Amino acid sequence: MQADIDFSHYLKSTGAGLIHLDLAVEGVNCAGCMAKIERNLSTIPDVTSARVNLTDSRLALEWKAGALDPALFVSRLAELGYKAYPFERNDAETQEARRAQGLLRRLGVAAFAAMNVMMLSVPVWSGNVSDMLPEQRDFFHWLSALIVLPAAAYSAQPFFSSALSALRARGVNMDVPISIGILLALATSVIETVNHAEHAYFDAAIMLIAFLLAGRFLDQNMRRRTRAFAGNLAALKAETATKFVSPTEIKTVPAAAIRPGDIVLLRPGERCAVDGNVIEGRSEVDQSLITGETLPTMAASGSAVFAGTVIRSGTLRVRASAASGGTLLDEISRLLDHALQARSRYLRLAERASRLYAPVVHATALLTMLGWLAYGASFHNSIVTAIAVLIITCPCALGLAIPAVQTVASGALFGSGVLLNAGDAIERIAEIDRVIFDKTGTLTLPELDVANLADIPDDVVKLAGRLALSSRHPVAAAVARKAGAASPLADIQEEPGQGVHGFHEGRPIRLGRPSFCGADDLANEILCRDPEASVVAFSHGESRYAFAVRQRLRPDAAEVIAALTRMGIAVEIVSGDREPAVRHAARMLGAHEWRAEVSPVDKIDRIEELARQGCKVLMVGDGLNDAPALAAAHASMSPVTATHMSQAVADAVFLGERLTPVVVAVKVSRKALRLMRQNLWLAVVYNVLAVPIAIAGLVTPLIAAAAMSGSSVIVMLNALRARARETV
């Protein structure tokens, strides 16, 4: 039986006789990779477009309908040295991308109009103090109006629509005073132009719009990029299932396409994509991502298996079950939903502050106008002064204070291998004072390692590695990897659940269970010294050897825990794994606090207990059983090898084998939080100094716009300080 990938779920018709497919491509790192892929795929007949997005590592393909098999593109990319998976953009990411593109277009229009109007304003400014004729000044004002009015009508739509929505809901937001300021400045400018006045404020209005759009785009772009990276990581993990489409035919389909009652095939080394019951076969199953337990359990006919488990030996046929309220996944999802509800309080606080800002600005501008009228000023001068107050108090610097730092800091974190997955992740990571690490897959690497390689002769290791290439068992794969084996032995057979065997140089050769190779005594010696290890035995004729295979600690785990401790952050290990395994890891890493055999509920209870004590916990985990704890913690991080649910819940995902990004994330976040507070104080000080001057009538709307723009530039320059790279 041969399994082919079913692309039908991912193909989209463009309506012009063309088919569109998006692929997530692994290993695209530079413009050279992009050009190489585009050039090679464009040479395939009937391909009309091949475009690589270097930022998101995605390939968009279009070709004539019915002309090509999509599998051709995956195989061609494999020949070029790139691994690719079908990718389906979710609705949220599509909407984010469209909003970001819309803001960028509006920003371009506003900036272009502002530059042209500023060029027209120069002769007006100089002419007002020289001998410019009124007719010439009116001409420049009307020309400015022709540029600004349509540009403002298009560019300011995000602020106008947001303000209208708030007013329809009988509320106000920060876009209400912004919209009023823009409309008053434009209306006053038109009236001034009609009345042949010396001053018009088209330049102030369009500059205001441009700077506000720049801040809005920075914030939107940061959110879009983090969502895109998270989506791409999910696609590269390629959650698919091998489904029986007939009693003898199988096909690889997206996990989302599996329905209750479907039968799927699970082979050694594969990760289960469904919940279900075994109907045929027998295999060891690694449930470490579900329960945290590193030792495999035996699954046979009638056994339940869960999505996320790894098949260690043998082949299973599993009937997918309907989701029911009592499954492990449902229980974890309920805990997850409950934990996520507590996090939304953070956002409500920010909304309350923005609602308070608008009425204060309105009241200040209104009182300014009434005060000047009472003082005896003309209505014209009073309304101009009120407009200056509205513009100078515009929350541009305040709006940029946080997103500017977030954008710069998220770029610095990405350069260090950390992808943010939440808008307020930086603030919460900066506040943590305790880190809880899961063990399996977090402090340890997902790939197995051979611990006693130095005790076995090199020629034996190489021969065992060649034999191990014939097995798909992950323990055998660890032996092959450590041996550097490249060519398998010929005429090797596999006995499911036992191992592989054959003949080499006229003598029988075996690799597998100790009992299968006659090496039980050697295996018992290893297990007495290292109860956490898995043992794979090797025999060649009368020679017997045993390989101790175990999960390897991340190379910098001890250094990271020491660095966190030096920073005044308490560290503990909370794992669902067995006590001997957790105790051994804690001793190796220098962690004094640890807990073993902990359930998902117990992890949440521990986090809540620490929260009651005033601790702010950073949870670092990777398994499905860690997802509720990740959501319940004050902040959370997951490795890129984590389950999709853990990645989706975590505030940040880190790349690579090293744990250093955890320390870097804390350092960068703390620095970014300091810069955010500085920016907020800069915005406050600016308003404290500028508002009284505007109320006193000492600035025009143009000067107010320039002052507002200057404060925004200062805030953005301060935000750039977050670019500095941090190390352990």
C-alpha cells in the first residue's frame, strides 16, 4: 500500500481556469533561496506563477487547471533541498493581512499628500511676511485643498469608521477626538480659504492623519507578523493522517478531514492525529506529550489512543471516535477555556483608559473655546485655538508609545529565536518572578540520544547503526543517528514489536528488544544504573551489546536555570513524568524545587497557589497536558516542537535546541517594559507642557501638528533602543 498526500483540501480555484496552492516551505533563509525556488518552479510547463514570501516562508503557486499533480511541486522542492507542506491560511490571518495592507495604502496616500502640501505651504509662509498678493495665497490654499480633501477622505477612514461605531454604541473611544480634530481642521481651512484668510491648516490635518496611520500600521503589522509566524509553524508540522479509503487503499489527508468512524493507519515513528480505539495491531505508544510520562505504554486491540501520541513499534489500525465530553482532549480543552477567561481582564483595563481619554480631550477643547469667548475673543479665534488644543492633545505619541516598542522588541526577539504570539506578551513576560519548567520535551530535547556510546566499540556502533536504518522505531533511529549511518544492510526483515534481523558476513545479526537479542543481563545492568533509559540490544553472532537510549537534556539547560536564578527568578520543575526521571533531571540542572507525576489539574493548582502568594509565573511547556497550565500562568512559552494547542496558547514560541531564548525573552521584555513606561511618561510630560501653551492661544494648528509630530518622533527614537541584542 502506498500513501499519497490528498491536496484537494488545499486547492483553490481562481476563476480564470487556474488553480492556486499555498505551501509552507522549510529552509528558506535568504533572497537566493527565494530566487532559486521561483526560477526552478516557473520552468515547469503550465505553471503561471510561483512566488515566495521570504518573511513568512510561504510559496504561492498557480497553474492551469487539470494540467499538473500538486505532488510534483513538493517533490521538486525536495530535490532542491526544501521540505514543503500544504498550507491553509486561516480567516483571522487573512483579515489581519488585509487590514495591514489597507493601512499601508492609506499611509502612503497621506504621506504623499503631506509632502506636496508642505511644499505648497513654504511660499505661503514666506509670502505672509513679504509681498505675496492675496490672489496668489488663495491659489496655493485652493491647490492644497484639492490635494488634502480627497486624500483625507480616503486616508482617515479607519478613524472615522471607528469613531462612528463608538458613537452608534453610545460611547466614545480615542478615535472620536481624533476625528473631530481632523474634521474641524479641514472645515476651518476651507472656511478660511473661502474668506481669503492668511492661514489655512490643510498641512496640519494631513500631517496628523499620516502620523496617526503610521502608529496604527506599526501596531497592526506587529500583530499580523506574529500571527503569520505562528500559522506557518503549525503548517510545517503537517498534521495529517493516513486514512483507509478502501480496504486495501490508503491516502494521506489533513487531520481536519477525518470523521468519526474513519479508519486510520498508524506506523512506527508516526504521531497519531486522532482520538480513537485500536481495532487491529499491537504497539508501544509514547504518550509523553499527553501525560508527560516518558516510558511507553502498550496499545493493543480495544486500547484507546489519543492525538499527539507517538507509535513506537508495530502498526495499528485505529477507528476514529466521536468527540465526547469524557475524553482527555475535551477535559484539557475545558481547563484551557477556563484559564483563558482570566487573561482577558488585561485588555479591559486598557479599554477603560481609552474611554476616559476622549471625554477629557473634548472637555478641554470646549472649555478653551468658551473661555476665549468669555474673554472677548472672536468666534473665529476661539475655534482655531480649540482646534489647536485638539490637535496638540492628539494621542499620537501615546498611541505609538506601546506598539513602537513592541514592534522593535519583537524584531529583536525574533532575531534571538523567539516568536511572540500575543499582543501583551512582552509586558507580562517582563513582570514574572518565577519560572516553572515542564521536563519532557522542554528541558529535554524531543529526539532521543545514546548515553553509553563511549562503552561500545566504534565498529560495533557503525554496524548497529546500519542495521538500525531498516527500522522506523525512534529508539533505533537514535542509534542510527549517533552512528552516522548512511547505508542500510541488505536483506533485513522486521518483526513487529521485537526488532530487525538478518545475516551479515555469514552470521545472524539482530537489533531490538533485549530478549529478542539475548541480552537481558546487559539490559538489567543498564537499568539498575539508569532507570530512566530505554534499552535497545544488538547481537552479531555470539557478541552482545546494549545501547542506553534516553532523552537528552538541552545543552544549555543548566546554564539557563543558573542565569534565571542570578536574575532573582525562582525556578522549579513540575512534570507529569515519573519521580526518578524528574529527580535525576533536577539534580543534573541544579534545580532545588521539583514535582513529579503531576496531572494537568495539579499544574493549574500549583500556578494558582503561587499566584495567591503574589508570584507571577512564567510557564514553559510543550505537551498537550501543559496547555491549560500555559493558559493559566501569568506568561507562557513553548518550544517549536510543542503540540499545536500548546503553541496556540503560549505567549511566545522559541526555536532551536537551546533553552537560551527563555532568558533572552525575559531580558528583552524587561528592557522593553522600561522603554514603554518611559514613552508613556514622555507622552504625559509632552501634554503637561504643550496643552497649557495651546490653551493660552500661543500656537496655531500647524504648530500644534508639528509639536505632536515631534513628540511622536521622540517616542519612536526611544523605542529603537529595544533593538540591542541580549545574551545569557
